[in-house]
Amino acid sequence: MRIGQSDFTRHNQMVAKLWRDFDAGKPERLPAIFNIGTRFYLLTPALNPQGYSFKQYFEGPAIQWEVQLSLRKWIRDNVPQDQERGLPEEWPGLAPDFQNVYEAAWLGCKIEYPEGEVPATRPRLKNKSELASMNLPHPLKDGLQARAVEFFQYLEERRAREDFAGRPVGRSLLSAVGTDGPFTVACNLRGATDLCLDLYEDPKFARELLAFITEAIILRVKTIMEFNKTEYPQQGWWFADDCIELLSEKQYREFILPCHQRLLSVFSKGGPNSIHICGSVQHLLAALQKELNIQDFELGFPVDLGIARKMLGPAAILRGNLHPQILRDGPISLIKEKTAEILCSGVKAGRRYIFCEGNNVAPNTPLEHLAAAYETALALGRY
């Protein structure tokens, strides 16, 4: 659904009302948005004529300034969704961005830059005995976090003297005030296969590693929140832990639930809390809701949202989950068909559903494909 510059004001008024109504629990239709990140810009040649690589992006604060703001402007100019469009009064502040390797790299894993892909890390604990000699790095002075502080200072200094597209840029922040999750970070450090074997063969080591990582997360998040002047605990806290899809409910409760409870004891006043989990996690949703008071779930394409709605009830917020490959490759008829399947699955019950892809729009996804999904959500998303 293309709209012109003259229609942005009307669109933005409509969107503001939609989100107010959603927060009040009485929207006339569901909101539809798309999650478009730095990966989309850097790996879509039409948006990245300079050919910036992820390595250059990770090492150049000026490139982070350019890429983050250029992507935001492109999204606001072009992407049909229920978000504010057109130039803002002020751009939201920027933050150093090190994608999903920021925790493992801070804890000593080597960053790798596969061609045509997002950065990854190499496990550093192939030898379990090395855990005993690991120390908690400083969240502002060591490793990748020290670089983040340098980038923050650059962003703050530049925004003080320079606008973007004629609009000021807001106060910078240090990012990483959530976590990719204790089990996911443990998989990064140890290797997923070895860690899953440890749960059976050496559960004592697995618990020690998970406890070390959990305390590292607490130290890092507390320090960064204090740096950002963000109060904690908050009423509800957001976190992720994608790799828990590898676990049975029994294993989750035995090894990971105590870590999640420890994190929430520090950063949440009791919730409701929020979680992002890609992958096949249907079997863990009820436990997450019951044990952690999670009432806001961002779910990947393997989850059946109709079943999830029945499990979690009408009051839980569900977000997702059109397959990103279908959204990218089409054809448009299939995008409309699969979007309609989601919307007619029963997920709309309770008016607490936000349509989006599951999870993250893939590079080179055509705007026409985003429009097809959005228009279908408009047509079938009314209550």
C-alpha cells in the first residue's frame, strides 16, 4: 500500500490512534509491522551502494551513523506498516550495534565475518577446564564493550554538531540492556552440540557455565542501565533465549528456568514480562507464561499461532510470524495466502495480536511483497 508524502500526516494520526487503542485493549483492527534491521541494509545491494561490509560496520562508528540513519529514513519513506512515517521531529538516539555477537564476543569469543552473512562467533570453551580461569570482563572497559563506549562517544559528539535530513538526532544510548539469553550465550561459548551433551554427561559443569553467564549478564545489564541512567528493576523486562528450543520442558525447568528467574529477580518487579524466541518453542510456551509471568511473546515462523493463542489465552500479546523466506521470495499470491492463514488461525482472539514476519525481514525482500502482506493484514485484520 503506497502512500505519498502528503498522506503521511493522515497515516501517522491513524497509526497513533491504533496503538492507543491497542494499549487500551480495544483496537478496531490488529497492527501490522515489519522488523527491518541493519542486516537488511548491509546485505541489500540496492540500499548499500558503498558496499559496506559487516566488518567495516563493526569497526567504524561513522559507518554506523550513516547506516543506521539511512536505514531509518528509507523505512519511513518506503515501508507500508503501522509505524510513523515521514521525517520525525527528532530521530531517536543511536546506539552502538554489534548484532547478536555482542555478548559472546564480550566474553572472549572470536568474531568471524562470513561473506554475505551476519557476523558469528567461534566457541572458546572447547576445553571445559578453561571455565575455571575465566573472569568477568568489565562491561565498559573490556573487549567489545569498550569499543561500544568509544562508538557511543563518537555518536554523542557527532549528533551535537550535525543533523540528519534536516532533523536533530536524539541522545545516544549504550545498547545491550537485554540479553540473547543464558542458554543461547552458553551455546555460543561452548558450542551447541557440546553443551547439549554436557546436560547429560556433565550436568555439574553445565550448571557452573550457566551460572557464570547469568551473573555476567546481570553485571553487564546493570552497568549499562546505570550508564544510560535507566532505572531498574522495571515493572516488566524483555529478554530472549532462542536456543531453548533445543530443550525438553524437563531440561528447561532443570537447567534454564533458574537462570531466567535469577535475571527477572534483578530486572523485573514481577511483570508482565516479554520474550523473543525464534524456532520451535511451542512445547515451552505454557511454562514460560506460568513460571515467569511472560505475557508478550515474539515468535518465529515454526510456531502455530492459533495453537499458541489457545495455550496462552486471549490476554497474552502475540507477535509474528510470516515465514521470512516466503515474504522475500513470494510469489505475491503465496504471501497473501500464508498471511491469511495466520490471521484466520484464531490468533486474533482477545485483540492482542501484532502481525509481523517471524523473525526479521530478509535482505532483498521487495517492497511489493511487504505491501502484499500489509494489505492482507488490513483486509483481514478487523475485529
